[in-house]
Amino acid sequence: MRLVKKIPFQLSEANKKRLLCWAQQFNEIAWLDSNQYEQEYSNYEAILAVDAFTSIKTDFYNAFNDLDEYQKTTKDWLFGYLTYDLKNDVEGLESHNYDGLHFPDLYFFQPKKLFLFTDSEVELHYLRMVDDELETDWNDILRTDITEKPLEHQEIKIRLRTSKDTYFDNVRQLLSHIERGDVYEANYCQEFFSEDVLIHPVTTFLELNKISTPPFATFMKVDAHFVLSASPERYLKKEGTTVISQPIKGTAKRLSNPEEDAAMVVQLTNDPKERSENIMITDLVRNDLSRIAKKGTVEVSALCKVSTFEQVHQMISTIRCEVEETVSPVAILKNTFPMGSMTGAPKVSAMKIIEKLEDTKRGLYSGAVGYFSPTGDFDFNVIIRSILYNETLRYVSYSVGGAITAKSNPEQEYEECLLKAKAMREVLGG
């Protein structure tokens, strides 16, 4: 049982920084921030979970079955991640590309200390509390010093794992696969990285979140592994018997002139290539959800709706379904993973092809971070627009990609990648 206490509290930017700085004493941290987006995106303004009471860490083999057993056994709040390479558990595939980050394939933890923030208060949920630990922690948070301290500047030189010429060659190969009918669409990605560097994870995350303010921002720490995410995309949410997926396909840049920026929204909305990308993935998600949905309940409640974020305009569709109460939360994830927006259609064929063409093991990039509640509800984002960091190996990485269809132009696809990489590049100073 958890001790629960409610405290009036305003989640200002300064208080967010206090919470993250205080949390650094723990080896396990999950901070999920909705950045005040509407209720559609999150039930909370933010969530902070720290200090593992129990945890599960495993490679891809039998990973979903192990997670299912762990979730059913604990029946508590769980926070963690699913890497893209769990596809090897779902579909019997393989991953042999270069991996500079070395994140475990799956990790979840049951936090001793949990903070649920709304617009006017915080709920503290403590497990196995000793003495007056809750009050002491809360007072420590309020007293946390967030005075800016001068940081030692280290120049970070960002390198590309895939050369521009190789990128063009691989896109042309994908176009040949599409012409032959092997796939209709495939999400092809490339890595930007730097070696032998030290970054300040909290400072880096706060800066990334400040310039992006996405609805699925995430700071996660597991020992020396850090996830600094400014993701605008939801993978999957379960609330009661309702399941929602919100894939993103279709991107346009923001413009400083308001009239030109508004015109860009209209242009994206009516762009036949971008709409085609989105509709193909929407159909794929509908098919995935039909595996676990009650018959006749899968519906598209929003198709190709354009949402505006700080860095880009994005085309988002929303697909819903109802599930039987007997379907386990992990079974829903397993039957829809990896997400269609990061793979292609048909999904298995696309994953086989992009695995051969990409130079880097995706790992947590294009995987998901999220949580399970004690009742079996869950919410997971898609790890895009994210900086991944292994502090021990001093390796920092971010990856970007885009959907390749029959109408794709390699030059335009490359420019879209650079647009998606802009925020991470600016924050790292590369």
C-alpha cells in the first residue's frame, strides 16, 4: 500500500527545475511532462517517479511475456521503456547494426516515490516510507538550490553515421523496393552522434524542452543511461477499456511570418504526398488495433489533423478502439509494437528492409517511454526528437528519419531530416 498526500502546488518552470535537480540523487528517474497541452494528451500536468523498489531489465528474448508477468504481479505504478529492438521478440527478426549507446532492450521500475501533478496540486504516493520521509523530501525539494552555476563548456562535434551520398543511395534502394511492391512505405532513419563527451543531462533536457514544449516530454535516468526527449507523438494510451493511438506522419517547418506560417498549415493539410503517408500508417494502426479490439470498435476519430508545435507543424491522426477487460495491458502493446509511424507498410517487410539499409541499431530511438497505473491503464510516447546519452561511455546520440513513399524526393527527405534534427543540434551546440 502507498501513503498518499495531497499538497497545493503550482508547477512553474522553476519548480520543475527544483524537482529534476532534487531527483538526481536517485539511480532511477522518470519525469513525464505534458507542457500544459489539453486533457486529450494527458491526465496529469506532469509525473515524477524515482527510486526503484523493484525493477525488470532484460534483452528482447521473451521480453513481453516477462513484462506481462511483472506487471500482473506488482499491480502498481511502473515506469520504463520499450526499445525498437523488441521487434525481434514480436516478429522473430534480428538486429546487428552498430550500437554506441548500449541501452538494455527493456526496462521498467516500481518507484518508491511518486509525484502526480495537476494544475493546482501534487499527489505524493510513497511506498514503504520510513519515519517522516515524505515531509522531509518535500521540504528538501522546496529548498533545492536552482541558482545557475557556470558550466564548463565542451565543444561537441556532431558526426553523421551515414554520409549524405549513402543516404541518397539508400533512399533510391527503398524507392526500388516500393516500385517492385515489396513495401508501400518505409521509415528510414539516420544517426547523429558524438563520442568522448560529457553533457549535463538536466540542463540539456530543460533547454530542449524550452525550445520545443512538446506534449510528451520525457527525462529518464537509469543508472548511466539518459533519455532527454521532446517527443510530440503518442504511441498508445489505454484508459479503462478505451485504447488510443496518435501516429504522426507529415511534417512542415514553422515560419516567422504569421501569415506565411498559417499558409504552411494549409499547404501541409492539402499536400497529397504527406496525406498519403499519414493515411497508409493510419490503415496500418487500424489493422494492428483490430488484433485486440472488440469487433467493430476500431474507428478513426481524426484523420490528417495538423497540429502546430514550436519547431514544426505535424499531421496527426487519432485511432480508437475498445478492448475486452480480459485483454492484458502488455498484450495490447505486444500486438501493436513497434509503432507503424516508425516502421512502414507492410510492417514486417519494411522492418526487414530498413534493418539492412540503416547503419545504426535504433535501440530506444523509435521505441517508447511511458507508464502503467495500478489499474492497468497506460500511456506511452514515441521516442523521436530525443537525445540519448550513455554517461559511462561518454556517447551522445540523436536520430531522425522520415517516411519514404513512391512520391519521395531524396533531396527533400534529407532536408526534412535536418529540420527534425534542428532542436537537438541547437541544444548540443554542434
